[in-house]
Amino acid sequence: MIYTIEKIVQRLRPLQSIVRFDDTIEHILTDSRSLSHTKHTLFFALLGESGDGHLYIEQLYHHGVRNFVIINHIEELAEKCPEANFIAVSDTLRALQRLAIEWRNAFQIPVVGITGSNGKTVVKEFLYQLLCDSYNIVRSPKSYNSQLGVPLSVLQMRESHTLALFEAGISKPGEMERLFPIIHPTIGIFTNIGSAHQENFNTLAQKIDEKLQLFADCERIIYNMDDKDITDGLRRAGLLGQSRGWSVENKEATLFVKKIETKEKVTEITIAPLGTDLVIQIPFVDQASVDDVLHCIVAMMVLKPNFVEYPEIFLRLEPVEMRLEVKKGNNNNIIINDVCSNDINSLAIALDFQQRRAKEMGLKRVVVLSEIQQSGLSARQLYHNVADMMQPLAIDHLFVVGKEMTRLQDYLPDHKISYFAHTDDLLAHAALEDLSDSCILVKGARSFQFERIIDRLSYKVHQTTLQVNLEAIVQNLNYYRSLLPKGTQCIGMVKANGYGVGSYEVAQSLDEAHIDALAVAVADEGKELRKAGILSPILVMNPEESAFDTLINYTLEPVIFSRTLLERLCAKISKQGFSRIAIHLEIDTGMHRLGFSPEELIELVDFFKGNNLVYVKSLFTHLAAADDPEQDAFTLRQIECFTEANQRFAELMGYTPLRHILNTAGTERFPEQAADMVRLGIGLYGISSSGDTHLAPALRLRTTLLQKKNILPGDTIGYGRKGLLPEGGTIGIIPIGYADGYDRRFSQGRGWVSLRGKRCPIIGNICMDTCMIDLTHCPEAEEGDEVILFGDALTDIGELARSIDTISYELIADLSPRIQRVYFRA
């Protein structure tokens, strides 16, 4: 619990407030796309370069949020949202920071504040790994170190915590003055100083002095004594007396490092903290990690002096997942994605990472690099420094983007370099397509949009389209709502790209229709929906361990179906510093696909009671044969089994998660068993597995008659000569084939299309990109005519599916992305 609305009004002293009811605030929301909890949530409508949060207030209100901190329009918003509380302030970000200051002042635990140009997150995470067995630690999630990230981090503090680790990053003067009272650290760590954001400071000394404001009240300050600039800054600030440094040069340092020896996969650091040599091994060989660990050793001397008794803990350090993301590429390439920033310090780290990875895998080294912005150096000096960094490295090809990058040719005459003025120029060039067997580092400043290089998309034109009536989809949602008991929630299944229809457009329509939740198959699908602005809760039905970061970053709610997956997710959440992540438990009641057995479910109770990392938002099961009346006895046994398991779990847990059992077919046939939620899939598109005739058709697959041909008696048609018109006749060629996902089993008359209101069979074998139709009964057809493959009265998709012994789902889901989707409302 943070505060009540009444107390927040007292703390913020707003310009105006409209408080209709007092509410206990448990969740702070600043990005509408991260909406996870609707009750007890306070939304701060931030106004800045990234957008205006006020634009999303009504949408959030319709999703159930009832508390808002705003800048203006209080009367207008209060009228549009009659059940909401509004607090009007002059600056919502400042208000959030004031609230965080009040919250921080209530705690007396040690608080470590970490600043510097690089390494803040790594030092924080290394310290967490080293101290988590001794302290209950709250820390900045990932790299939450900005004017917004810092207050959000501090507001996570709870009475149970015994240590806090918070980062602070700045880019211009005046910012640390605002962060200092929010963190108010008792221990400070200054990681290093570099050129990042130097353009906003007159001198390096000015930037150091700004960062040191964080440590004004610190009892201890930890730093690298060998860095003269930081040492001079501490002296200017009068902070040397409480500073504790490490050094490889000064034997009088708090931590004198006698030797650093790098081996194949470990580094041995020899120190003498108590007058006796102590060798610490760490599982890293890069210099940046060594420096980060040395800062941690000094911090351990303050927070856990007996660490010298078990130095082996350092060998258990795990690498921190930062921006250097490795992806598999085409042509046996691997890609190192570092497109979030580009400064001279992080470039050195990225190049070192690439050189080691390429050597390990025996790959060529390719670098794609943008201009380095905001360095504070002249272009001549900056690129001379870059060249000095690259000169000794084995780089097979360097692609550079930006007008200033031509300066590198003066300093790297022996390197193969390709120059491009703009990112578009590089994307239009064929050179990237020819790369193979390479380790490719892609590193660029945000403004160059190098994401387009990594996630390259190609636009394809096709005469075949899938028409999607979004209004019909909403109509079908409302029809299902009419079947259900009042208050039953609906989950819209938009997995597999919305069954092949297009997940975003369908999700947007359902979101606007106030769907209670959406469900996707994998985390990347949910990520794209969040990036597109979808606010509804999103379940991920098949979460993979490799996508845990995506789940956390985009507030996606994973379905958990095994103990192993649960434990690994909790380990990831713990490492990232988050808590109370919503999960959904799948119970196997007879489907025998994924899920816990009822007995395994009960065994999880102690696990959930023993941690605060996740909470069970819902329990559900899959019905194996809800569409088959002959299997109703089995279906009812599944429902009974689930109900018993849920009741027992709820009794032991002390609360009742939401329950959902019914899919589309179950909703049509057993609406009285709806529980708390239902999952709607294929029925939203107007396709009923139980023969319900109340649904509105939402999909139409159509193409164009490309050509007409006259066939002589005895001539054959298509591959394998399987098409035959014994008496001759007319055929038509249409531009769709099995590469478009049009099922080859429709060949030789098993499938048909609709043309000018007449049914025309498929003749011969379906080809990769085309197929042929028999126009014997439609001689009036002309080239350019519309051809319907499914979606009108003559081409019922259920009947077509049965003709080739499959289901409607498959016909839709198999449709290729190259078929253009056209969305409309009618």
C-alpha cells in the first residue's frame, strides 16, 4: 500500500481536485500501454516529447482506472468520467517526484545511490546478486534511472525491505538536484566518467560536479581512485573524507588491487583487504566488468565485510542482460543489437563484446555504425578517437551512416568501409543482403532508427486480399455477451496474428469495444500490440523462457503450465527487480496437452505463499470436445474436475482467482458454465462450430480473374496433367496458390470458388502462385472479375473445410502474409 487518495491530495497540494471517493492506491501508472491493474491504480498523465498522457484518460477510464493526476481540463474530464477522482497540478512529473520524496523519507534503511557514465545497471545488479542472501533488497528495475524511472523505482520501497539499490542518470545540468531528494542515498557509488551527454555541459568537471550532488549526504562514497577527474571532483565537493576507493596504483587505497590476470574465461583479481592476499575469480574477461566488480568489492567491505570468508560467491556472478542483444540472422550470421545508444564509451564495450563473440564462433566481423551524437568533442577529435579504437581490431567490413562518418577514411585507410549519408541509403543497398558467416554489430544513435536494419520489412503487392469486417467482429462479441450471465468477462483470442486475420486491427476493434482481455500465442505478438497502443490486459498462451524480458517490459501476462516454467520466470523477475507479476495457471482436466494436473496445482500453494514475485490472476482449463454433442458427458466431467480443483486451490490460498473454462464452442453450447470469463476465438469472425446462425460473417477471401483460356477436347490442364475437360471448354486462371496458404487439397474439383454468383470448381492441381477454375457454367465471366474463395453464400468456409477433411481454423490461419488484409467497418 502506498497512500490513500485523500493523503495524496494532502501531499501534492494540487491546484484543484475532485475526489468522489477515497481509494487506496497500490499501483502507479505513467504509460497507458503498461496497464495491468485497473483497481487501486493512479495514472499520472505526463506531458512531454513522447506524447500527452491526457489523450488516454478516457480510454483508461473505460478499462476501469478511476484515479488520475492531470495538468488541465479537470472539469471537462470530470464530466466525461463521472466516477473518477482527479487531481490537477502544474506539472505531473514534478508531482510524481514529490510523492516519491515523501515516500522515501519514511524509510531508514541503507540506500545505495549509483551514478556514472556507464556501468550503473551492471554494478547495481552485481550487488544484488552478491547481497540478496543477506538483505531483502529493493532496486531499480532494469535501467530505471531517469527523472521518471527514479521515482517509479523508489515508490517500490516497502517496510519489509532492508536495503535499496537505485540508479541515477542525468543528461543536463539541474537534473541531479531533482533526483537527489528522491533517492537520498546513504552510500554512493560513482562508476566512471565518460563523454556521454557531454554536449550539455561546458566541461567534464561541470558534469562530474553535477553527478556528485547525489552524494551530498552520503556516509560512504565508492569510486575509482585512479580516475583523477573523479578524485578532483570529490575534492571540490568536500567529499573526499567519506570516500572509499579502489586502486591498482595506490597502496593506501581502501582496496588496493595487487594483480589482475585474465585467463580464457575468468579473471583473477588479487587484493589484500586485511593484509593477506585474497584471490577473487570472476566469470568475465572484459575490462568493464572487472571495474564494475571492483566497485562491488568496496561496497561489500561496507555492507558485508565477512565476504572475505567465501570469495567463491563472485564466481557465481551472472552477466547482466543489457542492450547487447544477440540474435540469429540469415546466411549463418549472428547480429549484436545495440541500437539504443551510441557514445564513445559504450562503443568500446560493444566492440570488445563483438570481437570475443566472433572469435568464439569463427565468424567474420562486420560493424554497422551511425554518427556519434552529443559527445561534446569536435568531429575531428571524436572520429580520431573512434579510429584509434578500431585500428587494432580485426574488422572485415565497416558500414557507416551519417555525413560526418567520411572522416574515418582519413584515419582508417586499411579498413574496408562503406559510407552512407542516411539509413535509407543503406537499406536500399544490396551490400547487407550479401553478408554471410559474420558477426554483425549494429550500433547507432536512436535518431538513425537502426531498428529498421535489424527488423527489416519488405512490402509485397498482391492481387488477392482478405477482407475483414471489423464491425461484424464487434457485433459477434456483443452477441456472445448476450448469451452469458451478467458480469462475465470476455477474452478475445488474437493469437497467431489473429488466426491469420491480423492481430492489431482485430485487437484494436475489440479494445474499443471494451473487451476485458486479449490473448496471444507468443510474447512477440503481445509486444507488437503494446507498441501499437493496445491497453487491454494481454495473456500470452505459450510463453518461452527466451521471451521473459518481453513479458516484463510490455506488461504481458504469461500462462504458466509447468513448475519448471514457473520457477524460471520467478528467477527472471527477481533478477530484474520486479514483483507481483500477474500470471495465469493452466489446468489439465483431460485435454492432455499443456497444464498442471489438479494434484500438481495444490502442490504449488506453498510456493505462491512463499514469494511475492507473482500472483495468480486466473485459473483455466481447455475443453477437448465442447463442439461435439456426443462428447458432452466428457466435457461436463472436465468442468466438474476444474471446479473442484479451483475451489480447493482458492481455499488454501485464501483468495479466489478468476476462472475460465469455455472456448467459443463451449460458450455457444454451455453458457451457464461461463464461470468468471470465457475465451472467444473463431466465433468472433462469424464462424460457428456448433451451427449457430446468429453470427455475422466477418471474413471474405477474394481475388481477380487474371485470364480466360479456351481448352480443346482432350487437352489437359496444369501440373501432372490432372485437369481435364473431355469436351473442351473455358477455364480461368486466378492469382492464388499454395504459397499463399490456399490448400492444395482443393485441387481436382474438391474445392470451388464463387464468380458472378455461380459456383466454379477448381480444375487440375493448384500451383504455387496460381490455380485454375472451370468456367463451363459461367461463360460470361470476364478478365478482371472478382472471384470469391470463401465468405459469400456459395463459399461457406465450414463446408469448404469439410470438403478436404479439415477445420475452418486451418483455412484462415494458413493464409500467407503476402495476401493483403483489407479492414473496413460496415
